[in-house]
Amino acid sequence: MRIAVIATCLGDAMFPQAVKATVEILERLGHEVVFPEDQTCCGQMHVNTGYLDMALPLVRHHVEVFADAADVSVAPSGSCVGCVRHQHAMVARRGGDEGLARAAEELAGRTYELSELLVDVLGVTDVGAYYPHRVTYHPTCHSLRMLRVGDKPLRLLREVRGLQLTELADAEVCCGFGGTFAVKNAEVSTAMLADKMANVLTSGAEVCTAGDSSCLMHIGGGLSRLRSGVRTVHLAEILASSDTERSGAGPSGTEQGTPARDIVFDTAEVGESKGVHP
Amino acid sequence: MTSTDLGMPTVAPDDVGFLRGTESFPVAAHRALADTQLRRNLGHATRTIRGKRARVVAEVPDWEELRRAGEAIKADTMARLPELLEQLEEAVTARGGVVHWARDAGEANAIVASLVREAGADEVVKVKSIATQEIGLNEALAEQGITATETDLAELIVQLSDDRPSHFLVPAIHRNRSEIRDIFLRALPGVDPDLTDEPRRLAMAARAHLRRKFLSARVGISGANFAAADTGTISVVESEGNGRMCLTLPDTLITVMGVEKVVPRWSDMEVFLQLLPRSSTAERMNPYTSTWSGVTPGDGPQAFHLVLLDNGRSNVLADEQGRAALHCIRCSACLNVCPVYERAGGHAYGSVYPGPIGAVLSPQLTGISGPDDPNASLPYASSLCGACFDACPVRIDIPNLLVQQRAASIASHRTPTAQDVAMRTVAAAMVSPARFRAAERVLGLGRFAGRSGRIRFLPYPGSQWTSARDMPTPPPETFRQWWKRTRGAGS
Ligand code: SF4
């Protein structure tokens, strides 16, 4: 299958390791991945902050770039796919562009979050990953309630060799990120983060994973500030990890809260937990 | 939108009632977050009710169909509200009631005050009603020398402590029982000085006080949960029995009802009486459901007045997407599941409508006057996590309404704010791939990085982030650059 990767603006600029991992998983499964280079941003930040009129050209741009790019599109982000699927047509209609709304709906119908693409479209749960760590999974709100990905990420994680899944209490409660909410209501956001971090810490996990770099930036930023000794790793990076020799394709998990130095190491050396922290 | 031309829908007045606080949500929330007692009380109460609600909802196999039915009835109601209200008026009148139309809070208060005076009373008993809180009825009556006694236990607690309600269902959710004991000892007439904080003792103390009021009051005032247009039947749903007293003992009954509470048919109650109790109190069946149509000679109040309140609702109705907020049946499920409400509490919203639905409805009713309007901050008091939509028994898409109200908030800016300018600049870069790539290259956050490579401090507004969270430094290579380097040009 020909699959267009949506890097997402945050993934492209700040967390390229999650996008690289997405490309790698899909190529490993034998698919052709394309990266439409004119892509920028789905417009989620504008939409969710209320700049619906300004978001209209962004929606149009996204549709133009991706409409004919591939059979399906994928993003390692529940919230960006949520925006494409549940908000693009609304923005277009509000702007009076019914043609764009229809095109956006058509494109949205074949745009997937990574775990959806893997489980629903490609029909795989075992992607051949190896990740020998204790991991807890935080279902991000948009994956959970906008896309209804359900237990797909967990089904993928359960197939990862070496990975020990630990339960997260109150998993379905928001971490407090919420885009501009984290800044506009920084104190309430922090209060929510405090509870999420407490649950992550009591889970006994070494790694907290999720399907959205944005929420992980928030949770990971808090865990890093507190020197908690728990790191955040995008789901795609875990699924891309393997115990076979790979070259330069990114580490088996870069702490979202660390400098993303392009740490290239032999994953065989990582063993239990050495070598990940710079 | 804020036109005051006659015949045009107008927003609720600013000087009467409680739909707008005096400070923005983040400022009010700052205080609430530091109140340890409030945090524990609210955290405990919402967690308990969340768990109970989830259990009783899971028992109903057709819960989703019921939600859809509730949504459909409400959508149908809003599509033909004027017609249904006229039908209701006819039915109520035919059964001996009198219908009054109030354009806004001021008119509604004046109508009620004059009805009370006509009945020759200076004291009224009240069933908990958010509509009468919205219009500040108790305060308006007090100005006319009329004393209103709240008879719902939690509402009584709020009234005795000169407080404001912070929850639809449990107005005193922010209080625990030892605080309640102190309030009763201070303010309840004739209270036993040895009162303990045992829930039963507290309830009995309130009961003794309220019994005296029920037996002496000649006028009762209520809100309405539902009003069936075809039969003219009004319904009040409560769980303490105080409502039944207020609705049956006085000679005169005055019901103040927001116009959106009408439902087309008596048979629609079947749907709502299943949805409401499980969503609000987590009960399978509501304990006290009172229904009455007009007056019945020799039985109950011999005069019945129905005050139909607009107070900005026509303005909400005029917005085809926004009108879904009028579907709300005030069950409070969205408050109980909201992580923002749980931490900030109801008072932080300023209005009598707190929580996710309040964050939408309050600015819709009042309109947003500009960036400094406290209600302009309400639609942003959400992480858009969507828990409210899942809990809502009538499927109100609150996250979408919040986004729409954010747009309304921005539309109220007469001159662009710094944020408006920044967002415009970013939007412009985002439709130009070349400018977007250039912007990525100069992100330049790196200069704030400490030796660890983590950013621990950023200047404002980034400081809002780094106040509690580190920020990663941008990677040396973007994904786009990596793709180009490893795959060559062209995709
Ligand atoms: S919006 Fe829905 S969940 Fe919230 S109080 Fe109203 S009916 Fe209940």
C-alpha cells in the first residue's frame, strides 16, 4: 500500500524520532511510504484556539497536499487525525466552501492514526518489535474519545517482545495538556498533570507511552522537571524498536524531555536500561 | 448579535442576575487551586458520583439509543420552539393556569414580585431552581421586602452561609459536613447547640426548620425540569421531598421556567425520566417526581402561574450550532467528569452555570463584550478532553460548542490582540511551505537550554509552560531534513 505520512508540525520540528519510527514500521511491513514535502500543519492549534477563519486556508492546503498523495495517510498523532476527521469539514462549511468540506471528508475517511492504520487497515498487531522495558500506556483524549482507537494501541504493545505492560490508574483522565490550555490555564493544567504523574509513578513503569507527542511533551516535561526517573516515549518508537541491527534509524526511545541529540546506538547494547539517557 | 432592536433576540442583561463573574477563569481558578479543603471535598464528591454513575449507566442495555432519543427530542423542540411554547401556553391556560412571558431577568423578577404581593405574602418557599438563581430572584424579592427560603438541603446551606452554589445538583458540593455543622450553628434559627456533624443529625436540624416554613408559607416558587406542550404538564424532579411540599402546600404556586425546558409531548417524559436520574444522582429511578397541569379545585395550590423566561435564550437559539447548548437537562454529569471542574470548582466559572456546559452557555446567554469580559475566558477553561460529551445524556457535543464559543470570543476583539497577530503570522507561514521550512529552521529555542539540554525557563508567554514543565530543545535535524538526507529529493 502507498501510504503518505503526515509528519505534523510538532513531529516535524520537535519530535522527528516519532515520525521516523512511523516510516520505519511501515517500510518494515513492506509498504511504500511517501512524504509530501509541501505539507505544513493540519491547523489544529488554530481551530482549537478559536481561529476558525484563519484555519480555513490551512485546511485547504492540507487537502490539496494530501488528496492525491497516496492511498491512505497516517499520522503518529491522535489529535492531528482527530482534527482532520472531525474538524476540517466543519471549518470548510463555516467558511462557506462546501466543495472543500466534501473533499476534506473524503480525505478524512482515509486518514488514520498509527494504531488504527496498523490494526484496522493493515491487519497487524505484531509488528516485530522488541522493547525490554516496563511500560505504561496513557490513552490520549483525542485518540480515545475523538477517534475511539479503543484498545488498539494496547493490542500492539502486548505483542512487543520483552515489553512489560503495567496498568495506569485513571488512565482515561486527561493529562492536562489541551494545546493552548496548557498555557492559558497553566495552573489547572499543572494540577491535572500532577495527578497524571502520580499515577504514572505508582504504575512502576520506566516508560510512559502514548500516541501523541504533544501530550508526551507535557507529561515528559513534568516528569523531567521532577527528576522522576521515568521517561516518555512515543508509541511509534516502541513499535519501531527491534533487536536486529539497524542503522541510523533512530533510537529505541528518546526521552521526550531530553535534547533530541541524534543518538544512534546499537539497540542490542541497550539491554535493560543502559545507554538511553545521555 | 448584541442588537437591542425590538423583536431581535437580545442577550441577558448585565446588571441583573448571576451569569457573569467579576474575574477571568484563570484568576478565579488560581485561588480555588490553593484551597486544600475545597480540593479534597470536590475530589471526593466527584469521584464518588462518577463511579456510581458509570455503574448504573452500564446497567441499561439501550443507553446509547436513549441518549439519541433524548437528543432527537431536544433538536425537534428547538426547531419549533415558538410553536411549542404557544401550545404550552394554551394547554396551561385551559387547565386554569396563567402564563407570563418574561423577556429578561428584570421582567421575570418584577412579574414574580408582583404575583407574591398580589397573594398578600411576604414570605415564599422555594424548590431548588437554577433559572431563579440565574435571574437573581431571591435578591430581587428581598429588595421588595419578600423573604425567600430555599428548601433544598444543599441550597439552604448555601443560602444560610451567604454563599453561591457551585454545582447544579449539589449546590454545596464544595462544603463538607463539619463546615455544614458550623453554618447551621451560626445561622439556622432555633438550632440545637449540641448539633454534631453526623449527616442524619444535620438533615433533621434542617428538616425541623423547613417544616415550619412549609406550613406557614402561602406562596411556593419552583423551576421546572420539563413542561409537556401537549398537556400543559409541568414537572419537577427532586430527591428530598421538599419540592413536593413546596408544590402542594401553598395556595399559590409560581414556576419560573427557561423557555428551552418545553418538550413536545407528555410521552417524551419516558425518555428523560430514564436519562436524568442515572446521569445526575446515579439513581435508577428518581425519588420524587412531581407533575401537575394547571390547578385542581380543592387539591393543591389554587393559583398557578408559569413564567416563561427568555433572558438570552432566543439569541442562543438563533445560532444553529450553538443552540445545542439549550438541550441541557442540568443533570450535572459533565461537571462530575470534568477534570477542570474537579480541580477549579464551580465558583471559578463566575456564573450560576459552571462546568463544561456553563463554559458554553454563560457566554452564549450574555454575549461576549470583548477580551476583558470574564465570560470570554470561559470557553478556554477546558482541555477539550471530551469526557463531557461522553457523559452527556442528551449527547451535547460540548467540545465543539467550546470551540465555537472560542471563535465568538475572538470575534469580539475590536482591535487585534497580541495573540491574534501571532496566530495570523503563524497561519500565513503554514500555507507557504517555503516560509514554514524557514520558520522551522529559526525556532531557536536552543539558547534557553541549560547544560542538560532541557529548557527549564522560557520568557513570557513560554514561562506559562516552563513554570511546571521542562521543554525539549529542538532536534538538530527536522524530520523533513532527515527525509531529504536519507531519501533524496522528491517523494
Ligand atoms: S450538558 Fe449534558 S451532561 Fe452537562 S448538565 Fe447538561 S445534560 Fe447534563
